[in-house]
Amino acid sequence: MMENSIAWILLFPLFGAVLSSLLGMANRKVCWPIGVLSALGAFGAGIMTLIRVIDSPDHMVVYLFGGWTLDSFPRGVGIEFRADLLAILITLIVLGVGLCVAIYSKLPVEQETPEKEGFFYPLFLLQITGLAGICLTGDAFNLYVLIEVAALTGYGLIAMGSKRAAAATFNYVILGTIGASLYLLGVGYLYIKTGTLNMVGINEFIGATEGLKESPTMQVAFVLICLGILIKMAFFPLHAWLPNAYCHAPTATSCLLAPLVTKVMIYVMIRMVLTVFGVDFSFESTLWSSVLPWLVVIAIVSAAVMALAQREIKRMLTYLIVAEVGYMVGGVWIYNYYGMVGSIFHIISDACMTLCLFLGAGLILRKCKTTRFDGLRGLFSKMPLTMTGFFVGGFSIIGLPPTCGFFSKWYLITGAMVAERWEYMVALLFSTMVMVVLFFRLIERIHLAVNESGENLGKGHGDLGLTKEQTRFSEGPLTMLVPLLSAAAVVLAIGIYNQEFVDLIEIFLDPFDLPGEPLSK
Amino acid sequence: MSMIDFQVIAASGEVSLFPLHLLGMFFGSLGLVFFLGAAVGLIRFPDFYTRMHAAGKGDTLSTMLMLTGFGLVTMEDFSLGSWLLFVKIMGVVLFIFIASPTVSHVLMRAASEDDEMPLTEADGKKSSNKGKKRN
Amino acid sequence: MKNTSLIPVVLVGFLLFYASTDFPEWGDPQSPASSSPVSSHFIAKTGVDTEVPNMVTAVLADYRGFDTMLETVVVFIAGMAVLAILRNFSRKKPVKRGHEVSVEPDLIVTNTVRLVVPVIQIFSFYVLAHGHVSPGGGFQGGVLMGASFILIALSWDLERALTRFPINRCMVVAALGILLYAGIGVLSMALGGEFLDYAELEKVLPVSREMARYHAMLGVEIGVGFTVTAIMFALYANLSSRGRLEGGL
Amino acid sequence: MYPVAVFLLLFLNWVVLSGKFDAFHLGLGVVSCLIVTYLSHDLLYHDRKKGLERRLLEAWSFLRYLPWIIWEVVKANLHVFKLAMTKEGYEEMSPRVVTFETYLKTDFAKFVLANSITLTPGTITMLIRGDVFHVHTMSQFLEDDLLTGAIERKVAEVFEPESLKKT
Amino acid sequence: MGLEIINTLILLLLVVAALVALRVKDLITASVVFGVYSFLMCLLWAEMGAVDVAFTEATVGAGISTVVLVATIFNLKRKSSD
Amino acid sequence: MIEYFAIVMGAALLVLMIPVFYRIWVGPTSYDRILGVNVIGTKTAVLLVVIGTLYDRVDMFVDFAIAYALLSFVTAIVVSRYLNRTISQKEMETREKKAGT
């Protein structure tokens, strides 16, 4: 069990999915327990793997499927999973979010997609399988397959919602397929030039072969892979699929997909840049690295402005995701040690705080039947716990200490200063201002007696101008509230223990030759 | 592919099956000729129904002949494996023999039930004129 | 507006052409893809490692068996997703739409299908079982098998095909296929190897390590075939009738 | 009895396809044939009233029928070739639909008749409604040829000899 | 040498098939012509020696893809009848 | 010599496909196009055997040909069934109109 813990991370949800589809036909009630149990099992296996990774001398656990061991066979004959610190941290985030949402999903699924638990939970669990696999795999083609697993389950999960969700999914299908195909083409070109699909093998080959860096095929492969991933992560001009898909999706779906999919794709980008192509190739021998930081600035600013224009919580949050994607991509491409640390840390913290916000939005939707701003008046006195959780996420996105969002943003801004990328820093600060406006506008609606046009309806002393019925205490059900509050707790905990996380990330980044050394050295 | 080639082959020990190969090539070429007929018919004929005749029939026989020809050509010796291969190719022929008339019928039926496709002789003549103009 | 979509197409096309200026010659034995240790290993050692003559099958089902398992899962997901989106559980009797007039089964078509379907089915089994020695394998066999059921649905009607292969049995078979594949992997894990390390199965099979791989690959292919068959038919049944499983095309 | 016949036929099919005669592959073949027989034995030999001898006889006379139909296919192609390549043939063309009623009773005989008509020169079966065949013909003389019922008699000799005796 | 001739011809026809599939207005016909594309693709795979891929393309292209496309288009017709 | 024969056959088949493609290109009806597609479908089976002869592995390639021969009529059946259904829809509509007036 111990030495196979990496395989079990994927096998628990896989078997859970098959079992819940089999047993779900006989009795729909067993689906939810199976889903929670297998998510829990996967989380346990993930923790076990983390312990093994930290204990191992080079902070790396390699698992070779099919027993094609490295000493008796050349590298890349079989498929290998490489759990280094970054991979296992992101995997744990995926599994944790999966567990949270699995618990949370019981009531929303019963309500929004009645009688379809037998389809929802298999797809849900396979989504976790795919995302966790993307984080762990050490094989470029296997990564593609796992991206397909994650994407297809995503299409299914989103389209299960309303009719508009199905229409939005169609856009997602088209764009997602284009993205995946571009990635696959890039991998094909890589294979032509290097003769292996193993990530480490590709990196070694690039390092050992002369003239490969100037090869047009390699350059195009790099550009295609980046383009594919950028489409998949909804980078600004290519983000068109995301807002509609996520805000029309069923609650449980958007809670699972919104925190994870884009972040995992940014992880893939970091993996490609650092592990596969290597720092030299990615940042120095392509035109790409000088174009992208400017695109990032445009992305952050326009996504923030578009978020400002929304009048609905879920929709506003989707645009915030697009802006956050801009942060992280920028952090990678300013080519700086702090930027990279900030980017990785921001993946972790952004997953947690987006989870918080979406879980909160789901609860609001359940109680108020709407997530439009004007329907939220006086919500704090009605469901204080939910709102506390929601605003912990909100403050973290703004970047208030001691939430985790503050620290990741701190590293990003430090990176921008050290690398003298002032335009990126200005964009970051601008978008922070926008988020302050957004969330304080929400606070105004929810805590104070202000209506949509900004007019004060209350008579002072906490009176909101609402009837007793409207403000009566009525919290959400426990299965939904507990995940939300624990997510909020995690946001705070990561913020408080930020140095431990940064230490782990620094251990991971140590072998890579990035400019701007850590202060501790 | 001159006569010299033939003599070389005849001298190189493949003599035993040479007539069979020749027969196979004859069949193949014959199939090609019939396919030519079908292709020309497919272009020249005035309306869909007559084209269906050309395609349906020319296609069946030419495919059968060509496959039979290749079945004979690929016979290397009279071992069991060769025979089985030949029988397999004849199986392809058989299935095309069953499927091709079915396809003809099915398309004819679909077209005949469509109001926009003229059927009778008088209509056919009219449509043939139209068809000529269109092409 | 319609032609603006040409811009990215032309751009990507230009990129691809630019990339191809640096390609190795077609079939060049010195190219990295041909001379790398990985492909050399596949070419030289497949027979030694697995006793399978068809290298492609060995690479698919053994060396990169994990990929194939996930591809099977992808097929399963496709079926699940289509069912999840289309399947309609409302008790209400659906309204027959204007153009869904039942068409008499055509005599010629039904008789042709009678003749051909058993042959397709036996051919699909042949393709599945001989994946080791000739091209083919679970996926192709499964598609052929699924096509045979689709043919029945096309020539008579969907109900008749569904009495032969009900939709619930479809999903059970599909899930069993994945269970079989992953089960073989877990079994080899339980016997002391890694996941999908078929060689460990020698402890339960009365054969050598190499032949254990050979037989496990057959089992794995059967699993793939199960899933693909069931999902192909389920896809057709749901798509053609909007998830109502009656009437339809 | 019929399932056994189907099984044997399928197994013959398997042997031809497989071409391997070791125990492992033959065993796989037996298993596959059993499964296919279970799945779709009712598709073959739809009409289960006929006895085994009758079936054998049918098979034998069908074999004798094959050369004739193949010769007809060749003639059909020559006909198409003539129509396509020569001017006279093109002008000779006068497509029309002919209707006639058949005395064949079983579905399978009708099926063979329809496909034979499709394969013979210049005619394609368009529609079968009950006993009535609608046939599309290319020219006048072919139509006459069809209505004399030569093909029908040939098919009846194979599948329904008793219907010939009556008339 | 010989294979190159066949290769070139198949590629040319492939382009033609793709263009026809784009040019055709009717969805049904487009999906059927897409079948031709798949046939030629299968030939191309076979010609380049990728036999397993060719087989997959053969079974999927001839058996499944057109059927699924047509079944979907059949249900797209809904708007015109309601 | 067999190789030459196979190459000539393959090339000739592909060249003769051009008229069929012409028919698919101009139509004029969708039936014509489907007809052309079907012709190409059966010829693909032959071409696979031709390529098999060139590689000297007919035993392998004939499997594909069998698959094509077995499945070649699926397309025609599904399309004609679709057309039948939509035609009867048209008929129904005209009948309804007649009944209405």
C-alpha cells in the first residue's frame, strides 16, 4: 500500500467512479457515500505520498507503471509518475478541493440534477482522477490523455445543468478541443525531434544535443504547447468559454471546476517551462517570452474591468478567475525567482480562496434562489456563518493579511520589482483596487442597508429596512456549511503558515537556475 | 512491363504460379475497364436513377474482379495459408456482392420517395435536359 | 466576419509549415525518433519481454498500458456524459414529434442485415483475439461489435436492438470492462509488482513471465472491447432518440 | 438444431479468418462462436419450419444458381459500359418504373429475387410492398425481359420449388 | 517510388474531399462526404505503414462516425417541425 | 512484376476516382453525392488490398478490406433512413395542410 500510494491516488476515484455507476443503477442513494469515501481515500493516499516525498533524500518519488524499471530498461519505455514537491502540493490541493466539494455536493445535486446521481458522481470522481493525474504524471503524452479525461468529464458535468449550460458547453467543447489538439501537435513535434515522450528524457535530450534550441520544429512545438495550455487555462483573449460555462453549470460542478481546472493548467505550464523545455530554452531562445508579459498586463486589466461590469456574484467570480490566471502567468513569465515562488504559491492560495467563494455563492444561491447583487440585501443577519466564509475568500482575493492571498501577491509584486517589470506591478495593483471596489460593494449590499442604486434604506442601529422574515436566522445545511468553513479555515491557515509552504516551494525551485536568489541565501 | 520482364520472371523459379498470376492480372485489368465504364457513366448519365445503374452495377463487378485478381496474384504457393488468404479475399467479394445491391436499392427507394426527384419516363426526359444544362 | 476564422487557421498552418522545414527525412533511421533508446528497445526487445509479435499491441497494452486504460476511461466518460446530458427520467409520456413517423422495416435491408450481423460479430471477436499477431485489438473489435448492434437498430428499430442489449446492461458491461482492466492492474499490484505489472501474474497463471504478459494483454483487450462495444451502442441509442430510448432514427 | 448449424457455420468462418490451428486460438474461437450464437442465432435462418435436408438441398441449388447470376452481373456491366461509352446506347435509354407481382412467399426468397433483379442488366428494385415489386428499368427491351419472369423462376427453383409446381 | 505516386494521389484527393465537405451546404451530405475523408485517411495511414491506426480509422470511419453524426443531425431538425 | 502491377492498379484506381469526385463535387442532388461516396467506399477496400500487395502483407491488410466490406453499407442505410423519416415528415405536413383547408 505504502509504496503504491501514488497509484492509489488515481485508483481510489477511478474505482469509486465505476462502482458508483454500477451501484447507482440499483440505488441512487449509495452514490454520494461512495463519492465521499473514494475522495477521502485518495486524499489519504495523497497525504501518504506527501510524507514519502518529504522523507525521501532528493524530495522526489518516482512510480513506474507496468514495472518497467529504470535500471533494466531505458528511460521512457513505460509511463512514470514523478511526484516532486510541487506536483504533490498541487495534487493535495486537488484532492482536498475534491473532498470538500464531494461532501458539499449532496444537496445541490439532489436539487439541481434530480435522479442523475448515477451519472454525476462517476464524472465527478473521474474529474478528480484526471486533475490529480495531470499533476503527477511525468510523461508528455500521458499528460494529454489525462487532460482529455479532465476535459471530457468537465463537459459532461457542466452540460448537466440548464439548457443554457449546454449551449455554453458547446463553446467550451470547441475551444477545449482546439487547445488539446494544439498541445498534442506540440508533443508530436517534440517526439519527432527528441525521440522520447518522457519529460525528463526530453529535457536531458535538449540539454545534450547541440543546435536543438534553434530548431524551428522545437520552437513551434513550444509555441503550440503554450498556446494549447493558454486556451485551456482561459488566458484573457482566449477566455471566451469560461464565464458562461462556469456560471450556468450546476453548483457542485462549478465549485469543483472553478478552483481547479485553470490552476492545474498553470501548473502544467510551469512544468513545461521548468522540467520539460528547461529554463534556458523557455525564457531565452524564443520570441514568446518577450511577448507574453505584455499580454499578461492586457489580460489582467481587461479581466478586472469586465469583472467590475458584472451584476451577479457567480459571473463576477468567473471574471476574477480570468484576472487571477493573468497574475499567475505573469508571475511565471517575468522570469524571476520571486515571481515563480509567487506564482506557485498563488496557485495554492487561489484554489483555496476560489473554492471558498464558489461554495459561498452556491449556498447563497440555495437560500436566495438568486445570486444577483440586488437580491442579497441583509444577507449577513440571515446567514452569518456563510457570509463569514465567503468574505474570508473575498479578503484573500483582495490580498488582506493574514489570508493566504496577501502573501502570494506579496511575492508576485516583489518579483515584479526585482525584475523591474513595472507594467506588471501596476496591473497587479490596479486589479487589486478593482477587487477592493468589487468586494466592498458586495459588503455594502450584504451588511448595510443599501439598495442597488446606493440609497440608504435603513434607519440606523443595524436596521436594514427589512421585515423580520427576511432577516430571520436561517443558515445553510451542515453538509454544505462545513466544507465552506473548513475551506475558509484553510485559507487562513495557509496564510499563517505561509513560510512553511514557501520553504517547500524553494526546495523545489532550488535546482533551477532562475535569476534573483532567495534572500535567505 | 515488357516481354523481357516476363521471361526474367519465368526464369526465376516462380514458374509454377505464373499462369495464375497472369490470370489475376487479367481479371484486375478487366475490373479496371468496368470501373472506367462506371465512372464515365457516373459523369455522363442524365439523372440520379440512371447514374445509380452505372454506379451500382459497375462498382459491384469491378470490385469483385479486382479483388479476385489480387487474390490470385497474391497466391505464392498452394499452402494452406495461401488458400485461407484467398478464401478471405473471396469473403470480401461475397460481402460486397451482398451489400452492393442493397445499397442500390436503399438509395433508389429513398430517392423515389422524395418528391423533388422525378420518376416517370416523361419526367425523366425533362430532368435529363435539365441535368445536361446544369453540368 | 465569416472569413475572420481564416486568420488563425492560416497562422497555425504557417506555423506548421515553418516547423516542417526542420523535419528529419521520412523513414530516416538516423532521426531521433527512430534511433532513440526507447524505440530501439521496442523494436529489439518486444518479443523477448512479452512474446507478442505485434509491437504496436505490446506498446499499447503493456509498455504504455496506463495510457490505454485512461483512453478506455475516456470512452466510458463519453458515454456517461452523453447519458447524463440527454437521459430523461421524467415519467411523462413524451409527445411524438411530427417527423417521427415509424417507417416499415425494409425487407431487403433486414435480410442483408440478418446475413451480415453474425459475420460482423464473429469478425469483431477475431479482431479482438488476434490483436497480438495482426493489427486490431480491443478498440477495433469493440467498435465493430457496437456497429453490429447499431445495424440492427437501423434496419428494424431502436426498440428491437434494445431488447437484445438493454441500456442498463450496456452501462454494466461498460463499467465491467474498466473494472476488468483496472482489476488486472490491481491484481498484479497485490501480487507484489507495480500497477499493471502483468509479469507478476505468473504467480497465479501456470505460465512463464513473458506468457503472463501475453495473456494479461488479452484480458486487458477484452476489457477495452467490452467498454467500447457498450458505449458505442449506448451513444447511438441516446443520440438518435434524444435520450428517450424509443422512436428515434 | 438450428443453433448448432449456426455455430458450425460461424466456426467455419472463424477458422477461415483466424488461420491458426493451435489449441489456444481454437479455444478462443469456440468461446467466441458460442457467444455470437447466443447473441444472434435468431438472425440467421429466420424461417425455422424447414428441415435440415431441405436446407442442404437449397444450399446445393443455390450454388448452381450462382454462376448464372454472376454471368448476369457481367452482362449488366457490359450493358452499362455500352450505354456509357457509345452514343447509340445513350439515346436508347428510356428510364421508367415497372410494377409486377411475385408468387414467391418467403421473405428470403423475395430478398434474393430483389437483389438478383438489381444485379441483372438495367433494372434496380426500388420498392417492395407486400408481393408487389416496383422496378426501375433503363430501357424498353429490358422491361420485357423482366416481365417474362425468368429470374423469378430461377429463384423459385432454389427456394420454393413447390410454387413452381402449382403454376 | 510506386508508393510515392499513390501517396501523392491520395493526398490530392484528400484535399479535394476536405474542400467538398466544407463546400456542401446540407449537413447530411457534409457528414457523408466527411466519410470519404475518413476512407482516404485510412488509405494514407495504411500506405505509411501505420496499420493499427488505419484499422481504427477503417472501423470508426465506416461504422460509427457517420451514423452518430446523422443521428445527431436527425435530432437537430426539431425546430422546423415544432 | 506483381509490384508494378499493383502500383499501376492503385494509381489507375485513384485516377479513376477523380470522375467520382467530380460527381460528389457538382452534385446536383445529395443522392448523387452519397452515390459517389459509396463507390469510393468499396474502392477503398480494393485499394487496401493493393497497398497490402505492395507491402507484401496482404494477410494483414485484407482484414481492413473485410471490415470495409462488412460496414460499407452502413452509411447508405443510415442516410436513406434519415431521408425516409424526413420525407415522411414532409408528407405529414402536406397532409395536415390538406386536412386543415
